[in-house]
Amino acid sequence: MNHFDQAFLGEHREMEARLEGLEELAGGGHWDKAAEIVARQKAHLVHHIDVEERIVYPAFETVADDEGRRTLAFLRKRHQELPVFFDELADAVAAHDHQDVQDTLQTLLRIVADHHATEERDVFPLFEPESRLQAVGERAASELEGAV
Ligand SMILES: [Fe+2]
Ligand SMILES: [Fe+2]
């Protein structure tokens, strides 16, 4: 797997797996562990979004057509919403409310999976090796790995 995929797809899969694992933790009453995972994944999410907004999306925007710009607007809107869903999830975990955790997780998982699929289908291919924005992709991957 190349550097860009390792960094970005790696975090996408990790995020999906961690969220999927939360259901069982909450069901088993492991609230402290669940709270720790929600806090850690939110920190990862905030950093991931920051790198995409500062480096990946602006570079994509310079080469995007109308449809690409519409996709980008939609993805940016999701970047505003996703941290809010994490806060709701953290509240549900803090309240030890299993039903609320389940409901919030279901919505969050759907939005996260769709967001990742759209990025991976419409945006990321331009940053792969031998592609137009390869150099930017390298820099973004290094930044992503640089913190949190
Ligand atoms: Fe994103
Ligand atoms: Fe992403």
C-alpha cells in the first residue's frame, strides 16, 4: 500500500472499526473504555479533518470541475457535522444510555461510511502515486501521521 493510502485509508478503516466496536463495549457496560475510545477517535477525527481542509481539499479544488466542486461542498458540510455527532455520542456514553448510544452510533456509522466512500471514490484518486496531485498527497500523508 502506498504512503497516501496507508495514512488516509488506514485512518478511515480504523475509525469505522473503532465505532463498530463501541456497540459491544456499551452493551457490556464498559463505559469507561467506551468513553476513552470516543475521546481518542474524536481527536483523530479533528486532526484528520484539519489536514483534509488545509491540504487535500484546496488542492482538489484547483483541478475540480463543477461536479467536483459540488462534491467538495457536501464533504465540507459533513466536516462541520461529524464532530457534533461525536459530542452527542460522548454525552450518550457519559449518561450510560445504551439505547441513545445505539441510535447515535447508527447514524454516525452511516454518515462516516458515506463520507469515506465519497472521498475515496471522487477525491483521493488524484493524490495517488502517478497522479496529478501526487506531491500534495505525499505532504498530506506526512502531516496526517505527524500528530495525535
Ligand atoms: Fe473527510
Ligand atoms: Fe477522510
